[in-house]
Amino acid sequence: MSLADRTRTRGTPGWRPIARGGPLRDRVRSELEQLIIYGVLAPGEHLREETLAERLQVSRQPVREALQMLARSHFVELRSGRGAFVHEPTRREVDEVFHLRTLLEAESARLAAQRMDAETLRAMAGICADGFAALDRDDKRELVGLNRLFHQLVTDTAGSQVLAETLAGLQVRIDWYLASIILDRAPASWRQHQDVYEAMAASDPDRAAALMAEHVDHTRRLLDETYGPAE
């Protein structure tokens, strides 16, 4: 099954007029980014300015500017004389991102386990409960959002600005890669989230770090079906 087929499932966004608020080019960029992440705009697809402008109900200028911004963040490729195309992630890109993510998130979990308080643990338990509920509904978009929220809570609790900034720079690409497998990985993923939560509730930094590393690596292995085996 292609990446495009795997990402076009229940709970994904569709075409809609651009919401108000903020510079138009930024809003167009954000909307196109979401459409790419969830496979509405598939890897390798030709992005014609006129068509995008019509579907988003804007002029071509903000679309052109948005495509240039997305090219800088590696979501779009601008090919001389041919136009813009959705970038097709390679296995090497995915491996590089997830290798770095494993190191950073394991350390975040270790630090967070030493700083957890009752309020944060309640919030984490609530996210886990919401994740299992979204899993029952096969709601891909909510699962991606809740996954991000869980990991963001761990990062915020860790208290390291450098870790937080580095992970933030990777997050949107992580969301993109995860969207192709989120329903396949969700049952195991949320059990793993629950295990990380329990290690943190037990104030066990080493176990929390090990479980987080195992969780991220499990996700990387599942991406083999979409992007091919690791080189």
C-alpha cells in the first residue's frame, strides 16, 4: 500500500477555506502543511498554484509564498521549469530523525521523571485515557495530536530549553511520518505511553528513559512498511 493510500483514512482534514487571523501566507502554509501531513496532498504530487488557490479560496500570491516556505522546511520540492511537488521522504531521512528523537526523548523522560508532580501526572493520565478513546474511534487526526501532546508534556516537564527547542524543530516532520502508520501503531503505542507514565509515577528515571527509547524505536521499525527497511 502506498504512503498516499495509508494516510487517507478516517479523521483526516480536507479542503476548506483559509481561516482568518495572521498573515495570509502563514495561514496558507499551515493549511497546506496539514494537507501534506495527512496525505490529502500525497508525496510526489504536483502542486499547481492555480488549483491550490481555487480550493483554498485565495489568490495565487500567498500560495506561491507558502510553497516557498514549505520548500525551506522540506515539505515541498521546487523543480526548475516544472513547478512545486510534495516531497517524498526517504528512509534515510526518517532514520536520521528518529535516531535523534530516540536520544532526545529518552533524556527528556529521564529528566521529567525526576520533576513530576501530582498535577502533571494527572494530566498525563488524562492524555493516555483520551488516546485509548481516540483509538476506539479510529480517529487519526486526534491520535496524532494526542501523541504530540503526550510527548510535549514530557519535554516540558524535563525543564531543558535546549531539548525542547531541538525536539520542536523535529516535531512537524515526526507528525508527517507518523500519520502513515498512526492507526497501525496506536494500540501498542498507547500501551507504551501508559508504561512510561507508570514509570514516571513510580519516580523511576532510568526505567522511564529506557521505556521511552524502546517506544520511539518501535515506531521507527513500524515505518519499514511505508519507507522500506533501514539501510
